[in-house]
Amino acid sequence: MLNEIAFLLCAALTLAGAVAAMTLRNLAHCALCAAGAFAGLAAIYLQLDAEFAGFAQLLVYVGAIAILILFTVLLTRGAEIQPGGPAASTSRGMGLGVGALVTACLIGAIMASPGLRGHAPQTVHAPVKRIGEQLMNQYVMPLEAIGLLLTAALLGAVIIALREPPKEPPAP
Amino acid sequence: MNGAGIIQGMIETARNFAGSYHDPERLTTVQYPEEKLPPVENARTIPFLVYDGGDAMAGLRCTACTICEKECPPQCIYIIKDLAKKPDYVGKMQLQPKVFDIDMSVCMSCGICVEVCPFDAIKMDQVFELSTSDRFLGLLFHKEQLAKPNGYFSQLHKTEAAEIDARRHEDKRKAEASAAARAAAAKPLPPGGVK
Amino acid sequence: MRGLDQIFVWIGREVAGWAPAPAQPLVSAILIIAGIMAVFGTCFALTTIAERKILGRMQNRFGPNRVGPCGLFQPLADAVKMLTKEDIVPFSADKTLHFLAPLVMTTPIWLAFAVLPFGRNMSALDLDSGILFFFAIGSASELAVFMAGWSSQNKYSLVGAMRAIAQMISYEVPLVLSTVPVLMLAGSLSLNEIVAAQGTHTLGGLARWNVFTPWGLAGLLLFLIAATAESNRSPFDLPEGESEIIAGYLTEYSGFKYALFFLGEYLGLFAITGLAVTLFLGGWRAPFQWLEWVPSWLWFGGKFGVLIFLFIWVRATLPRLRLDQLLNFSWRFLAPLTLINLAVAAAWHWTGAWESAAAAPVRWVLCAALIALPAHWLGRALRGAVPPPRKYHYAE
């Protein structure tokens, strides 16, 4: 019973954060609400006894990715962009339609999955040691591939940042 | 080595820390107002009037010549002469000030009044604890507040006071000698006329 | 001396026993929380006055000594001042964020104290991934810095906040990486197990603290440097240097909100110091076996105090670093060194069989050289080549 209340609270926080991140006017507020949504997701992981996943989510998403988004918003003057457009335009209607379609597909897939039909599985006790062993033995290829991907991304970021901004032509 | 400067710095601050408990050189704070620094010889803050003898008003050296009033750059001195004359230290009759006010909030401690006074009557003091809660007249000093004895002046500037005292003593002796000579010369004529 | 060692655990259990059975876990948790808040709140007050007095003595002056004997009531005076100051919020400031920033700063840091083992059986939460929890919680305070700087609608605040965040994320890399050798060799992320792994003793009864190994010593130094930068303390206090940018992201905060930021900063320092003591200095363990009779929480407190004194000492000695010097130092010196430290820890582990009196110094010197030489070269590269001795030319 307490478990369900906890889950509902975490889910409500996540959903509220996500909805706010989509609808607020102020871009920095949106970024902070997105960070709140990440924190809610971390709470759901923790509620499922996935300690490592929950804390890693906090460390990476709230601690690094939210900051990244905020820096981007601030350095590219995104906060000054005014959201506009009439309330009932065709693009908005199309967006709603596509969103409803995607949600329907997702709900259909989840409802049709066999996992929902059987009894709830026992909680797997996953200490960090076991996660580490699995990563090093069974899943070492994906780990190395992700490492390679991250290195490539880092190098790309450094190269982009290194490039001199193009010289402005003199004003006529 | 890489961190050598940092280590040296930290040793110095550690020495400061340990030394501050027993070494007076490592803790140079003077905890005013419980402790005060010793006064410095030629420091000056505000002027004061010198008087000789016991009675402040009777012994004031000031003769209200108003030279200091005219020379004071911010014009903070205000003198009204008292026409009743009194004899000075050589016996000559001099004027005296009825009102001698200095506005200390205006005084800029330049010491020009001291330099121009011909009578060694006004000298620079070293007091600095002048705060008062009276915002209007608290810093307007009258001659009663300004008058301080010659003994105080010789405490502040021993050599200068000794020099001034010696000169005044010499002048007084010469004046007395010439007065005695004149008195002797003005003796009544012997009977029978002068030959 | 078991009794004195476990006295707090015993008190907690007794008081919780008075409560009715279903409420006992709750009462026990509340007692622990109240205890931690009381102890570290007092520690905060004492540290503010101790810092000012020690800084004063190191700068050839007294610290505050007017309020109370030796100035000991100064924190009370400061508290009264902070509480009675007018709470000014700028007119165009973002009111929600401006209000929330001090809360978001302080709350995660109180959480971080939950995993630190203060003594034998004296950690509030025995988490399997304690260190990960600690770092995850610590990274939430950077969001608070951004919120503070951005909501003030003040250019100086924003620049200060940007610089503060850049500094904090740059120094998180050496902070976390310098703890990885400890995790590697202890085999667990749980702080209680890390302290237990430092519990055996070598010859002479000297405890096997991590700091007595070359990688542990290097790791402690790197960790302490990164911790100083994470807490925005001198010499890394560019974000809030008073002579630099007024007060950086704290410019528009007054009164109690400023006090909360101040509190959050010092509590962050305490949490990181507690972590350093746990990871490198053997936690609540005594240095020698024959000193084990002293209560464990006293050992923790003592080591904690020594590290805080070290932080204050460094603050009194070193001038502030410029932003580019700061960032270069982190990325080009500390981060590579922490990675090399990992290799040194691995080398130490592989030579674990060299325990005899002849081989142990060789092992130590070898591993120490493995980290000292790259440190020297990296330092050289950072500083540039050493200039030749200056030649003076005098006019004839």
C-alpha cells in the first residue's frame, strides 16, 4: 500500500516536471523542471530497489545533463526567444494527433506484453558488485562501444569549440 | 620542485600562528581602547592655548594680536579683544582675548597659527579622542577649554618648551635689569641740583 | 571501553524503546537526524569562530575577541545579525527561484551526512552504494548555484554563477576519480566496508590506512584539492571573492537566505571532509592498535578537526586563483594525475606479495616514483619551462 502511494507520488512529480518543461514560457524554468522530472525518475528507480541506477541517474542527469542544458540555454540566448503562434493552428492540431498516436502505440505495446500477465517477479538483489561483474564479463562489448562513442563525442565537442569564429565582413 | 612555494608559504603562516602566542613580533595588534600606542613626538591634531602659572585666564600668553585669526586658512579662529590690558611676563601691558573660539570641525591641523604666533601662545596638541554627541556646538572650543598649562606643553615637547622657557626667563631678567637701571636713573636728584 | 564507544548508539536505542512498537523506526530515524543536525550545526558555529580566530593569528592579529570569552559568542552575534536583517528581493528577480535556491542548496547536503560512518555502528544509512549516493547528492547543489545566479537578474550574479558552475563541474572529475582507487582496492562502494578494509594492522601495530600507501597519499592530496575547489574555498573562491565580483551569485541575497547559503557551503565542507576521513584516513579507526581503547567517534572527530584546520591554514596562506589558472589546473594537472593514480593503485595491488621488511620499502618507492614523476612533468608542462636564472645588466 505504502509502495503504491510512493510510486504514485514519484510518478506525479515526474509527469508534472515533464509537462511543465514542455509548457512553461521561460526557458530556464523549463530546464529546471526537466531536472525535476529527472529527479522524479531517479526516485522511481530507487523505489524499485535499483540503487545504482537511481544514484547514477541523479549524478548524471541532474548533476551533469541539466547543467548542460542550462548552459546551452544561457550561452545561446535561448531565454530571449518568445514562444508565439496562435492557440489553435494546424501545426498544433497535427502535433496533438501525432502525440496521441504515439501514446496509443506505446500503451498498446505495454498492455500486450507478457510481463504484465504473469505474477510479479521476485525483486532481484543487484548489488553493485554483480552489476560490475556483468559489465566486465557479459556486457563488455557494449561497454567498450559506449566508451568509444563518448570519446568520439568529447573529441568532436573539443574540435568544434576549438574552431575560430569566422571573421565578420566589414560593415558596408 | 612543484609545490615548493606553497610549502614555504604554509611554513610561514604556521610560524605566524605558533609565534602569535608567545612572540610579540608575531602579534602586533594594539587592542585600543584598553591599550594605546605611545604618543609620537611631533604628532599634531588640534591647537591649544598655553598659560603660565596657576590661573588659566590670568596667565594666558595670548595677547589677542589676531595674527593667527588672519593667517588661519579655513578661518576657524574667532577672536574678540578685551580692551582691559594686563601685564605680560616682562611687565609690559598687553591686550587679552575676551572671546577666543576655535571650531575644531573646521580646523585642518596645518599648524600655521603656531608658526605665526609671536608670543608662543598657541601650540599644537596631540589629543584625538574628540568625539561628542552634540552635533552643533560640541566641537566649538572656547578659551577655557583651549587653555592648558605650560607644564603640559613641556611634557609634549620638552626641548622646545625648555628653549621657550629659557628665552622668556632671559627676556624677563633683562627687562627687570633695565627696569632696575631706569629706576636707579630716575632716582630723585640730590639736594642742591646736578652739577 | 566499549561502553563509551557505543554510548550514542545505546542512548538512541533506549530513547527509541520508549516509543510504541510500530513507531520505533520513525522515532529512531528522527533521533538520528536530530543528532546529526545538532552536532553539525554546533560544528558550523564553532568553525566560523575558529576560522576567524585562526586566520587572525596566522595574519598576525587577534580574531574576534570582544563578544564573550575569547570571542566564543561571536556566532550568536552573527546569527542575531543575519536573522534580523531585512530580506531584500530585487524587483525584477524571479521570485520562486530566488526563494528556492538556498533551500535546494542546503537540503541535499544534509542528506549527504546520512552515509558517513561517524563511529563504530554509527552510520545513519548503510547503503550498498554509499559513495555514489554521496556524489549524486553533492551534484545537486550546482543547480542551486545556477538558480541563485540566474534568478537575481544581475549581470554580476550571472557571471559569478557561470564561473562557479564551471569550477564545480571541472573539479568533480578529479574529486570522483581520486576516490576510485579506494573503491578498487576495498572492493565495495559501501563506506562501512571501506572503513573495515582499513582495519587490519601491519608490523608495529600501524593501521593500514589508505593514506599510508603512495596512491593513498596522492589520492588524499588530490581529493583535498578538489574538495577545496568544490566548496568554493580559498584559493578557489573566485565565484564569491569579495574583491572580484562583489559576492558573485550571492550578491542579491541578504539576511537569512545568505545565512542559509553560508551554512550550505560549510556543511558541504564538513561532508567532504568526513568523506576524506572515511576514505583515506581510516574513518573511525585508531592509528595504532594499542590506541583502540579511545572511542571511535573521538578518532573521527579528531581527524575531522585536523583536516578542517588544514583547510583554514591553506586559506590563510594562498592567494586566489584566476579562472583560467583554476580550470587549467583541474583539467591539465589533476585529472591526468588521478588517472595515473589508478594505475599506481593497480601496481600496488599486483605487488601485494612484497610484504617483507626488505621488499616493502622497494614497493613503496617504486609506486611513489610512478606517481611523483608524472606529477613533476605535468606540473612543468602546466607552468611552462622553468626560466633560466635572471641575468642583470647594469649601466656602466
